[in-house]
Amino acid sequence: MSGIFVGLNSHIMEGFDSVLNGVAATTGGWMAHLFSVAVLSLYITWRAYQTMAGKLVRPFEEIVWDVSRMLIIMIFVTNAGGYLDLVSDAITGLRDGFSGDASIWTRLDTVWDKSQKLGEKLYTYDTSTYVPLKGVLAQFLIWAGVALLVGITAIINLIAELVMLLMLATAPIFIYCLMWSWFRDMFSNWLRIILGCILTSLFSGIALTVVMNYLDYILAGATNASEANYLTLAVQVFLGTAGAAAVMVLTWKLAEALAGASAQGAAQALAASGIGSGQKIVSNTAGSVGDKASQNLNSTGSATASTASRTSGDARSRSRAAVQRMQERYQR
């Protein structure tokens, strides 16, 4: 039954590839149509209103920066120049590189083949006349432990590969979410899932390599095994493979936790940069408001002073005129 896991993965992934073929291009076309028809016009209208209302400190620089950022995001969304394909190939290559020389499915076939050889070898050590009970028990323990290990590993890695395939097929939607701050959590969750799939492949490959080396060690020791200890070897294999299955589940949980921490850090960095820019804008706005207020106060003070000086000058001129009239009457 060598090659059963490679064949299983090949048939399932080919089926999903045929279904998801062209989904990324179709989704990118939808996002581009939405951007050109509604988003860009609404954004320019909104920014124009803010400019006329005096809400923007530097309207030209802010609008140019936002539009440039949107266009860069749309390059990846629409796969212009093949940039989205490059990102997908890089993610897939990173996962395959972490898997090592052989894929996870090849290692599963190797573990299953070695367990069959070991079980048959230990079964032949039982020389009972009627019912080889010890041989059957030894073979059952080996097959049960290895079946538990390869079953859990196959399910975890198959789910990881399918989820990663779905995430890459719908990548334009989540990359498009970077355009708006209130949708960035969706992008961080998408990135967390992809990182979790990559780390799952890495940890699974490490655990399977350890199990393969352990089975080689047991298989080499079974050559010199006697009737007294071949059942002990079967128990050791069962405990080792059952422990490896538990480790596989723990590594999957660990991969999810590490990916979540990485995505959360990225989201916090984006939020920090947004808060920093917001503080800068607020400080600039406050500074401009303060400058306008000081200018208004200065202009008000100068106007008050000029009014007071004009008032005092008029009073002096009236008093002088009154004195002159009194002198003229006295001379008459």
C-alpha cells in the first residue's frame, strides 16, 4: 500500500484545483470593478467635502498619498504584472521549503511501509502451534499506533493544505481589505491562517522525521529480537507512535498560537502607525487652530487699540475747539 497518502493528496488537491481554477482572477475583477465604479468616486467626493469644510490640513498631499496607496493595493488585487501570482508562489514555496527534501505525504507513506515490515517481522517470531496470539497482538499494536499517527497527521495536513488553497484563491478580497482601516482585521486573520498552515507543515515534517528514525531503530533491533522481547518492541512502537500523534496535535495548536501572535503583532503595528499619523494630523490641526486664534486675538487687540486712539483724538480736538470758542467770545 505504498504511495497511498501521496495518491490521496494528489487526487483531492487536483479536484480542488479544478474547482478553484480562475477564482482569484474572477474575484480580482469584481474588486477592480467595485473600485472603479463606486469606491474611487465616493472617496474623491468625501475628500472634496473635507477640503471645502477645512477638515484637512494638507489636502493635496493626503489625497495623493491615499490614492497612490489604493493603486498599489489594486495592483496586487487585479494581479497586474503577475504580482499576485508571485506572492502565491512565494507562499507555496515557503511551505514546501519548510517540508524539507520529501513532502509530508511521502514521509507518511514511508512510515506506513516501515510499520508493515516491522509488524510482519514480529508476527513471524510467534511460533505457536495453533493460534499465534502474541504475534497477532504485536502486529496489532504496531498497526494501531502507526495508524493513529498517520491518520491524525494526514487529517491535519490535508486540512492545512485545503485551507491554504482556499486562502490563496480568495486573496484579492483580503488584500483589498487593506485599503480601509476598519477592514484590516480581516487581512490580519487571513495572514494568521496562512502562517498557521505553513508552521503546521514545518512542525509535522519535524515530528515525522523523528518517528521515521525511531522506526528504523526498532526495525534494526527486531532483527536480533528473541521470543521474550519482541512483544516489548511492539509495545514500544505503539507508545512511541501514540506519543508522536499527541505531539502532532500539540504542534498544530502551537502553530495556530504562533501564527495568531504574529498576525496580532502586525495588526498592532498597523494600528500604531495609524494612531501616530492621526496624532500628527491632530497636532497639526491644533497648531493651525492656535495660530489662527492668536492671529485673531492680535487683530482684535490692534483694532481695539486703534479704536481707542481714534476716540481719544476726537475728544482732544473737541476740547480744543471749545477753548478756542471761549477765547473768541472773551475778546469780543
